[in-house]
Amino acid sequence: MGTWAIDANKLVKQFPLRQKGKEAKNGNGAAKDTKTKKGWRPFNRKPTETFTAVDSVDLQIGHGEVFGLLGPNGAGKTTTIRMLCTLLEPTSGTALVNGYDITKQANQVRLSLGTVLAGERSIYWKLTARENLEYFAALYHIPAKTAKRRIGELLERMELTERADELVENYSTGMKQRVAISKALLANPPILLLDEPTLGLDPQAARKVRELVKEFQDEGHTILLTTHYMEEADQLSDRIGIIDQGKIIALDTSASLKERIQQKDIVRLEISGWQPEMETNLKTIQNVANLVSRPMEADSLWEVNLHVDNSREILPNLIESINQNGTRLVNMNILKPSLEDVFINLTGKALRD
């Protein structure tokens, strides 16, 4: 067993940019149309530009650790996971998973992993839960007797036994996700890659998945978890990496990350009649470092979060800027930094931006 369950070094993934066809000359010098539908380049034209989705990522995850990988949409989280599980080949760099090289020993890597990818239909909806697990157990070459026992255990554990012989298409989103997690656990792999496992689930189903993640860690599994929910990452992760524009920009425990911005005050405002142009006005106030605004459930109310160096000094200018043009300050709180505040401080944007 190697020092690390996952050890990525200078991992890079580049994709060719999809460019619209440009005017070219035919044999007699006249222009010919080479534009392609929806911007696809012709097959005989080599890409001249690339987009770097993952940029020299170094990542070491210990055995038995839950590691949370956070980043805004398009930051490179899922691309990183797809390389680690051998679905994408790196442009450069290396990574070892359970001691096996992801390019040279791909089969051994796959045998070491259980993977649940966000947005992927990884199970068959026209089969029952039991039939799905039987099918994948056969693909994993699990002996029939062992597979039957293992499937029964997983169905019981995931609270699916009573409906195990119903078609998956009739399941709720949470139940489908539990079938997908069961599939990932069939061969009892040492490492689990869970890409946004609670995405789209109702609160009860999401809580069940979080409980399972803790159980998996107690059983000795290493877990790489991506999520858009800060509270989830804070609750589950031993360490957290923040990725933005393909680079790891911070990596530490949640507590240590929060200590980085203890010197800043977090001012949370509730504002009625918020106008988008007010964001520019508030950012011009001295000592305001970051600002993130979002609508609240209550009609016409917006939540505005400010990172400031000294909240007392800016309050008069802040209130004066808000209480004009039909806007009104409804509520204000000075808070301790949260993991989301760390993320905003590092990236200048909210997680889903």
C-alpha cells in the first residue's frame, strides 16, 4: 500500500477549442464556405487553440480520508475525477490511485474504485434495482454466490429491499442515487469517487447520503467528494481543496481555511428593493473586499454578503448608500467567517457562479 490513496502530480487536461469554420480558398482561388454546424471544426482541420480545464493539479489524499473538492461551475472538479477514474486521459502529468498509474495500469485503477458521477445515468432505468446490481456484478466478475449475498446486503443497507424488484424508472431521484451508490460498492473498492452525490436530492434523501459517506469512512474507504453545498463539505471532509480555473488555490482543513480570513468582518445584509447597479456602488466603499448578492425566498428581499476590514468604519457609508433610490435595509448581522466566506474571499465569487 502506497503512502497515499490518491497521488496526483502536475495533472493537466486540455481540450481543443471548438471554433467556427473560417473562409478558405478552393483550387481556383475562389473562397469556399467551410463553416460547420454549431461551430464544429471540419475533421481534417487540426485544432490550433486549446482550453486548459485542469492546470498542473497536485493532490495527495490519505488512506481513509474524506477529501472535499470545491469549486465553481467549470473549475475542473469533474474533469479531475474523470481523469482519476480513467475516463479521460491526461494531457500531461501523472496520478497514482491505490498505487496504480492511471494511464499505464488503468484496469487495476478501475478495480480499486467505485465511482458515482454527477449528471450521469449510470444505471439502467428499464431494469429493476436487483437486476441492475446483478448485471454489474457480472461485469465485475463477482462469483454468483458472492454477488447474491452482496446484492442482498446492499439493498438492505440502502433501504431498497421492499422495492428491489420494481423498475428503476419508477424510483424517486434519491432512490436512483442509492442504486448508483450500491453499484459503486458492489466490489467493495477501497476508494470512492463521489461527484456531487446529493445534487438534486430532497433534504431527507441528501441527509441519508451524507450519513452513508460517514459510514463508508468508518469502514475504511477513502472518499474524494465534490459538492456545491458548503455545509456538506464542512460537515464531511477531513480536508478541503478549493479549485478555480483549473488550479488548486487552497488546501487545508476547514478550520485552518477559516482562520485565514479571521481578520475580516462578514457583514450580511437583507435589502428590500435591491437594484443590480447597487453592487457597483457598494464595492466602491473603502475597505469592502468582496461582495456577493442573491435573492431570498421572501418576495423582493435580497441577501448581500460583504467582506470588510473594519465593519464599524464603513457602516455610515454603507447605510447611506443603501437607503436611497427606493431601497431599504431590512436586517444586518456581523458574522464569523464560514467556509463559503473563505471560498468567496479566495475566488471573488459564490460557489455556483
